[in-house]
Amino acid sequence: MACTKIERVAHEPILIFTYDGRIDFDALAQSFDAAQPQVEAILADGYDTLYSILDVRHGSSTFLDVIDILKRDDDTQIELNVLREMQWVMVGTDAMSKLYIDIARQEQYGGWQIPLFAHVDDALAAVRQMVVSQVKATR
């Protein structure tokens, strides 16, 4: 199994997905399905934005996996689209992580702006700042 842990940061609308082994479309889809209880808990707490940190430092993907994920990504989002907005952050340093981020920024692949970090702590600090900024913007 590629996703070894899905953890909600206590009292915050943040999920951390930790991957180990091969990461392909099916592995991502399974992890998003498995996250449904945490997503429902975040909604029940009154949040309408979910922040997801994908820690792929110990995972691996081939070039074909990355392209397949990007092509089929919109279908995967359907289950989690009950939220008004989702913010994704990735933690990884390998070439495939960087490739995914670069291609995902292109309009034909969704124009996603996904920050990439080398360490989970840095990603978590950035996401917490996003949460604060989002709360201030809605006041």
C-alpha cells in the first residue's frame, strides 16, 4: 500500500498523507477514499477549506505514473469536492515530484499552484499560514 498514514492535525483543517512505495493513480484514489472520515470530521467542525499535505519523500513514481495521475486527476477530486476549496501542498525532493508540480501548473492539466517543500515541518508551517490568511480574508 502506497499510503501508509493519513493524519489530521488536531483541531485544524489539515490532513497529512504519508506515502511509501509506488505512487500511482490507484494509490492516490485509495488514499483519498480512506480520508473520507477525516474530511467529514473537518466539515463537521465548520471548515469549508481542506488543506492537504502529500508527503511523497519515501514514495516513487515513474514518468508514466505522473502523466496518468495528471490526466485522470479531475476524476479523483470528485469525492472531495464537497468542500468549497482545497489547497494542496507536496513534500518531496525527487525528480518525479518536481515534474508533477511543473506539469500541474500548466493550464491543460488544471493550472494547479502546488507548493513543494523538502520537509513536512516547513509544509505544515506554510499551510498554517494559509489557514490564518484564509480566515482573515473571510472576516
